[in-house]
Amino acid sequence: MLQRIYAIFRGRNREFIRDRSSLAWNLLLPVALVFGLSFAFDGQRDEYTVGVLQTEAEVDTNAHPFLETKYVRFVPYEDIDKALLKVERHQLDLLIELGPPARYWINPTATKGYFVEFALLQSAAPVTDAVTKVQIEGAPVRYADWILPGILGMNMMFSCLFGVGYVIVRYRKNGFLKRLRATPLTAFEFITAQVASRMVLIMLITSFVYTGTHLLLDTRMEGSYFTLFLVGLVGAISMVSLGLIVSARVTSEELAGGLLNLINWPMMMLSGVWFSLEGTGETVQKISQIFPLTHVLDSARAVMLDGATLADIAPSLAALTVLSGIFLAVGSAIFRWEQY
């Protein structure tokens, strides 16, 4: 069995490497995106963001005159340590607790924090006279630091889904799978080889791109490289397995492309590739949890930006493992060799 899996694994790797255009695209696109976006948007946010310490899921704008301030996005936080870390890294312009006693935290080196503090103190002077001010020191998280996991995750998603889903449909359409069926190779062995091949290629490409951008842009890395690699590995397996479900029975390349895009775009928009989901509706945040890419990006950013350990991201890794098992089981059960 292992010899048959290895033969398919080696053949798929050679096929990909010989396709120079696809190889170059997978290497150059994420690098160009990271450099371009970091140059265009580093240090820029379109609005002021203020954290509000509270247990409720929604911020009550009637609780304080400051909460009615225009052009300020108020985000509720229950975990004070998490919120303070964001103030330290300029991801929150200010953090306020209405109390009593009322107090607020601000980073004196944050430009936007200065103006938000001014708005707070001017919004209701009789109320804010009793507010205690606490200063926090810390360097900002640059846009390049935050966007790098998103770009790498997006590239991984497209490579995994199209690299397996689209290719297997092409194999079925040109009769290659029909010829394989005449061999002792089983559907499980074929799928295992495809998953292993794509996983190895994606991890090599992603590691290469991450290393290059990390060295050139000096991006933040607070956690363990091994933990980050493990996140990518488990995430790649999950997304390759998802691609197998689409390719298991589809016979048209056009239909496969449409179905894969139907999966790709919602996942890309709702998994936090381009923007944080903090402050969005609770329904949107719950929907995002069904996507493997959400768990990959949340875990990667936690490791890179917050120094999260393996124990900290264990729930996300467990979710990815469960999703992988479900996707592989469904893909193997409905897989067919022939076009008709």
C-alpha cells in the first residue's frame, strides 16, 4: 500500500514542479501582496478604535456621552489582559472602563490615542473629571505584521483547494483516473497521496515565502516557529481535504472552478484575511468559525503577534483536526473514478 501511495505522491510532485508558471505564481504572488500592502497601508487605519471593558456583547451608547462620539468604533472586551495588549501595540487607540470607578488606558506614543483621549475628556467634563488615566508603553503592530498571516493563509487556501480539487477533476475528465482504477490502487490510497503531495509542496512554498518576507520586512514573531509550522501543517491538511469533497464526483472543470470559488470567496472575506472581525456582529463571528482558514489565521496571529503557546491554540488545532477527518471521510465515501 505504501509503495502505491508513494508512487502517486512522487508523480504529483513532479507534475507540479515541472509546471514552472504555477510554481512561480505560488512563490511570487504572496510576496508581492505583502510588500505592496505593507507599503500602501502600513500604519493607517480609517477610523478610531476604542475598547470598552464590559461583560455584555454590545456597547450601550447611552451609558456614557463619550460612547456617542462619531467616527469612533467601540469594541467590547471582557478580557482586560487581551485588551491592554492591544493598547500596548496600537491596535486599540484607547481602552475605557466605565466603572465605577471609571478609568481608561492609553499608549502615549499612539498618535490616534492622543485625539481620542481629547474627545473623551471633552465629551462630558463633569463625568470624566473622576476618570483615572493609566499609561501603557509598547511598540505598534505594523500592518505588515498583521497582514502577513492573512496573505500566507490565502495563498495556502487557493493552492490547496485548486491544486487538489481542480486537478482531480481534470484527471477524471481526461480518463487518467479510469486507467488508475485498473490498478490495485484504492480510492483511499489515491486521496492520501494527493493530500500528502499538496501538503508537502504547500508547506515548502509557505515556509520559503514566510522566511523571505520575515527577514526583509523584519515582521514580528513573539512565539515558537515550531508552533507556527504546526498551525500551517494542520491547516493545509484541512483545506486540502475540503478540496477533495468538491473533486470527489464533479466531472466538469468549469463546475469545479465555480464550486471552489463559491467556497474560496466567503472563506476569504469572513476569515479575517484583510480585516479583523472584532466589532462585527456575533452572527458573522459564529459563521466564520465553520471555515478552516479562520482557525488557521487566528492561531497564526496569536503565535506571531501575542506569543501564544501550543496549549493556547489547542482548541483551534483540535477544530482543524476534526474538520479534516470529516472532509476526508466524506471525500473518500463519495469519490468515483470514472466520468460517468
